[in-house]
Amino acid sequence: MGGEEGESFSVAGTSASGGTLSISVPGGGSSSTAGGGPGARTTCRKDVTVKFHLMKAQVVAHAYPRQHTLEEVKEHIACKFQVKSKFLVLRQAGAELPGHRRLEELCVSEYNVCDLELLLSEVAREENVQLNLKLYYRNLTLPDIITVRIAGEDGKPSRDVVVEIENQVITKPFVGGYINKQNNVEYHHAFTQTGPPADRLARPGTKFSRDTQTVCERTTTTTIPRSQAVQHSGLAVAERKVPDGPCRQPLPYETAQELERRKDVAGKVLLIQRNFRRVLWQRLVKKSAAEWRALQQRQQANEAGAQESKTHAHNKTAVARAYPKTNEEFDALFAQIHCWKENEMKLIREKYSGAPKIAEMNILLDKEIQLLNGVERQRRAIRREQLEEVVERQLVKISEPKRWVGYNNRVIEMETPQTQRARFLLVYYRRLKMALPPSAGGDPQEHMALLDELADVIVQENHPATEELENLLQRERKLLLCHLRTEDLSILRKRQLTLLADIIRTDPEKARERPVTKLCRKCKKLRPANAFTVHTRQRSADVCGQCTSLLGSTVDIAVYRSILRAIRRDERKRGSLASYAFIIQENDIKHIVENIWHGHSVISNDTDRADLMLPRWNVAQDWSPWNCICLTEQETRAHLKLHRLDRFYQPSVLKEIQSKHALARSVFGQLREIDQEFTESGDWWQVGLDEKLV
């Protein structure tokens, strides 16, 4: 330091980082009083300021207690530079210093300043370790020691004074801030005029704070109570020059009432409120108009979809009537013929009587017989065409391995002896079906070898039809030796394929068991139990399916099938897989619609069966014959949205619906027993699933 005599002063204030800033300058060679006032005392230095000289003439400084060793100093400065302490080397006067030496043992100047060289070791250079001042100053909030150069006065030389800064953090309040939207950096408003606590200000010693260096300016406006002249303090107004530009003229005095009347704050507020209400009203009108247009578009889309579905159903019905294939489609034709017959008989009764009436009845009977015979011939032709495909599909299904869904939704396949046997026999069935006789270009020796091989395989089967099939194979073998034509062997080939398919479909373990048979009340023949039609309202099965089909259907059952599908579809969506809708059948739906609800809607009395539905009466409960109501499609949509039925239906309608529910409960009383059997048998898990999920 370049001064002859030392000075001692301190500066106290608030730092930018939120701490109380006090700067004290230690005295030099003489012991002077800090501040020079009463109560001042001599400052004693106990810390040593260490100046670290880096390469390229870079210097950093820190204050440490005298008792600190060089190893502790090295750890501290290594933490500042974010390197390991083993990479640093401290030297003084060209000699490396050991780590156990203390700062008080080193060469210290009169101002308690110690100069040390901070270098990197050879290991650090090999690992490419460097001392980065940016890292050092990034973690540095406020330096501990600064050197202040004081200019000399009256020709005296300048002096360098070492200043120690005390940074004591205080708690400052949050006064707001803002966030940069581009980089999301948060900035807080500064609060730098907070002074130190009052108890610190009462300490002895003179400290200079930042408050003494702050100038507070405030601009106030004064007005005189009324318009009056003022006097100048002797300035030569006439000689003053007016700057270029507009010159403001004094206005007359304005009272508070006139000021309020001129500003008209209440009128402006009313204007803003009125315009704001108008804007809100316009927005509401636009929003309502948009909602109305969206509702209209949705309504038109729904109507178009309903019309399209009706058109598709009509086209499908027309195609089915023109080209029937299934039993249901043929039943619909029989029902149409029955309706035509009823209408014709009604016209005959109205127009004729006596002998002409009997003649017209006979003509009508002949026409009905012709129509029924034509439909029956078409049905037999379709059945003959589909019989081979049905048999082939059944055999393929039997020969497939058993599949089910196990753990973690994995499909498991299992081969059983029955599936392996069916697959083995299916190969011979296809070979026999595709084999060509010699008259059609086939090899007679190869065909006879196939018959012999099939005969050897059939002998091993335990089935009543094996002997008959073996006899048929031997008969065909003899006929082939006689060079018989293909047309003569066609009937024999059909009998062979029928018997072989029956053997493949039959379980060998149950082949010798006598099937359960029952006597049909109509044809007086013994039929297997599975050949009888069953529905939920009958007490016993006494009419076989063949006799039932001969009776013909007087009603198109497809309409009631669509009603039942709609019911089951709604129950699946609601998750009610235990509902009675999955046990009940088409004939039961027909009975509910025709005999309980008398074929019309409860509300509109609409009798169009294609538009009727049977939704839930109480939406919170599962569907059942005693928890449904007969409505049209549009009425069903409105009914399913109701929560309190007694508020929307009249008491008379409610009483009628309750009576019909009581009638349905008495008719379908055995449904509970059927449901219990259905649940205990394990068939319930197949409801609503595509035979893939368990």
C-alpha cells in the first residue's frame, strides 16, 4: 500500500443480493479512531487477505482466519473453481508450500495481505483441468476484499487502501415481478432501499450507509383557490425570450361542479355499460344461433340416417322375398301368402254369396296351393344346394382344436383325440368326394385302392353305421369291376358320403348309447330330443321341427327378431349380461307385442310392427317382460331420457301399463327357473361375446 499513514472508515448499506453491506477500512501503522467521534475505538485486524496470483496476471483475493492451514485454503479455493484440491499447488517466492502450515506463519505484509501463486499440478495438466474464472465469478456474490485507490490532495501521491466488505444477509419482502414469455425467465422487482436493523445502527462506530448517498425527489402541484393575479420577484419578464412552439394560455377557474359536468363520468359509465350489454347480447345471439344450426344439422343427419336405414331394410326385405335362402325368409313368404289369402277371402265374403262364393273359394284354394308348392320347391332346391356346404362347414368345425382365452388374454389351443380323429377322417371324406370314377376319366386301380383303404379305416370305428358303409364300399368296388357308368354310381356315392359324415360327427364314446327320443304329436314318429322346437312359454315339447315348418308361419317373424336384437343390443351397451333378454326368443317377443300390448304403441297407437320397440320401462332395472313398454322409435328416444315417470305419464296410462306388467309376470313366470338353469350351466359367459373372450 502506498500511504504513509493509515485510514480507517466503514460503509454500511444494503447489497444487491439482499444483505446488509458494511465496508470497513483497517487502519495503517498508526492506531487512529474510526469516525473520530465519542465512543469510537481502535479496529483490530484478525483475518489475513490472501491474494492468489493466477497465470496471465489474473488475481483473486479472499480473507481467511489466521489459524487456517494452507490445506483448508486450498479446499476453499478448489470449491470456488469447481476442481479437486489435489490438482492445485500453492507457492510463495517460487517455493511450494506444505499443506500443514498456517497463514500466520507465512510472510504477511503490514496490511495483513499474503501473496500466493495458484498453479496446477502435472496430473491436472495431463487430465486437461483448467482454472475457469467464469465459474469462479458465477458463484461469487460479493468480494470480501477490495483495493481502493485514493487520489492525493495538495500534491500528495495517491494511496491504495484495502477495504473489507461485510455481507450480512437480511430477509427482504417480495414486491412483485414478471416472467419473460419468450424464455420463461422470472424477474423480481428490486427492494434495495431497505436499511439495516435498528439495533445494528446503535452500535458504536461510524458507518456510512447507502441511504446517505440517495437523493429523493418529489414533484408536487399547487393550485390557488381562485383566479387571481400573481407578482413576480423582480424578474425582467419583458427581456425573456419565449421558446419556439405553441404557448399555453391560462384558463379561467373551473369549479368542482363544472369539472364533473364537463367530464360526465356517470354518463360515460352508462354508455360503457350499455355498449357492453349490447356486446354480450350479440354474443349470446350468435352462440344461440350457432347451437340452433348445429342442432338442425344433427337432426337432419339423424333423420337422413333413419331414412337410409329404413330404405336399406326395405331393399333387404325385397331381395329376401325375391331370392329367399334361409328358413326365416321362407317363413316370411308363407306369412305373406297367408295375409294375401285373408284379404282375398274378405273380398269374396263382401262381394259373393251362395254358389259364386263357393266357386271363388275353390279358385282361391287352387292359387294358394300353387303358391305354396312353388315356395316349397324353391326351398327344397336351396336346401339341396346348401346341404353340402353345411356338412363341409360342420366337419371343419369339428376337426378344429379347442380354443379358449386363458391368462393374460392369450388364446390357448388344445388337440383332443376327437379332433384328431375327425381331422383324419375328413381327409378321406374329401378324397372320396373329389374322386372320379373310371367312366369320368379316373384311374380304376387308384379308386379301388382308395375304397380298400377307407374300408380298413372304417372297420376300426365304433359306430352303428360302419357295417352299412363297408357294405356300400364293397358294392361300389364290384360295380367298378363291371364298368358301370358315372350316373349309376351317383346315388351310391351320396349314401357313402352321408354315412361317413355321420361317423365323423358322432362322438365314438357315445356312439353305442341310445339317443333320447320322443313321440311327435303331429306325425306320430319318434324323433330325437333336439328335433323338437322349444320356447319359454310352453310346458312340454310335443311337436317336432319338421311338423312345425309344415304348418307355415302366419306372421313375419323377422320383425320380432329385429325387436329382440335391438333389446339385446341395448342390454349389452348397459352391461346387463344377466338380463332376461338373452333367454327370451322371437316367439316370446311376438307374444308380448301381439297378446300383451295388442300390437300398437301405448302413446300414439301406431300399429306399424317395423317401427315398434320394447325398451325398458324403468331404465334403472334390467329388461324383463314385466319391465318394458311398447313404443315407436322416436318415442323410445324420449322415454329413455325420463327420470320421474309419474311426472310425464297420466295416471290412467300408468294404471294400464301396470296391468300389462302383471299379465306378463304371470305368463312368463317360469323365466326365473330358466335363468337359474342358464346361469348354473355356464352358458352365460357366451352372451354378447364373439366366441373369443371368456
